[in-house]
Amino acid sequence: MKLRKIGNSQGTTFSREMLNKAGFQDGQELDVLVTMGEIKIVPTVVSGVTVSFTPAEAKALAAGKLDSRSGEAALTKVRRMIGAE
């Protein structure tokens, strides 16, 4: 595999076999991770909702204590993040 000029950029192509082996499909969103001497192409992970909890809220959720003060506070945060309030 070689880098070659593609327009004003440098690039390469991948065989259908390589893409299939990696599990990539036409039109799939990909992320490119770059470090010194390495370029890694990975499927884009669809980001969801990120909610920050206090330790007490996290413990209440983990214990299933949603009717506790901390559990209710955690649920309120989640509802706000997803627009269900």
C-alpha cells in the first residue's frame, strides 16, 4: 500500500476484501485516530447522553433506590438531559 496524491491531499485506497474483513460497510461513519507513526481507522461510536452524578446519586442508582432523595435527583438529571421533564 502506498500514499499517493489525490487532489491537493495524500491518500490511499482499501480493497473490498480488506474493508469486509474489518467489518466496514459503504457509507459507514469512521473516526481516524492519529499518533506518531500510526493512523488507525475505527467505526464511529454514536455518542449518547452523558450525565454526571454525585457519588450518592450513583450509589442510589446502582442500588435501585430511585425513590430516595439521591435517586430522585439522579432521575431528574437524566430527564432533563433527554428532554423528558
